[in-house]
Amino acid sequence: MEKPSKSDTLAELMADWRAAARDVKAAEAAASVADQALEAARAAEESAQAAAESVERSLAAAQSASTAAKQAAQAARIFLSTAESDEARAREEVDRAGLQEVETGQRFRDAQDQKFRKDED
């Protein structure tokens, strides 16, 4: 710190002092703005990190959903194939049963006709 020279007047010294006080206030304000900017930057970094993590979780969830959908589609194809085979077998059984019904009905009618003929003789 400088010692005042004899040529400095009290008015000059007071003006220097006031200027220094204004410089301190300006520096404090600048430091406060810098602190706020730092806090804002930290908050922005945290938000960006949270968003990145959210995107990663969303991508993982989408991948899981895609895998599940593919597995469900595969299971549906297998089920459809099995159902088609079951339907074909069931139709064959219906056809066989229908034919057997016709044949047994015919045998019954033939037997009935023969009994009537025997009764007539």
C-alpha cells in the first residue's frame, strides 16, 4: 500500500478511496455473477447427465420391448402353425366320423331290411 505523498490532497485521497471502494463492489458483483453462472453450469451439466441416462434407459427399454415383441411374434407363428395342423386333423376326424356314421347307418338299415324280409317269409 502506497503512502500518500505530500502532493496528494485530501480530496484526491478520498476520491481514490471511493474509486477503490467502487472497484471492490464491482468485483464482488462480478464474483457473484460468476458464482451464479457456475451454479447454472453445474445444474445444466446434471440435467444433461440425467437426460443422457434417461435416453440410455429408454433405449434399453425399447430394446427389451423389441425383443419381447419378436418373441411374441415367433410364439404366435408357432401357435398358428399348431392351430392349423390341429384344424386339419379335426376336419379329417369329422370326415372320418361322418363316413362312419353313414356306413353304420347303412348297416343298420340293411339289417332292418333283412329282418323285415325274414319276418315276411
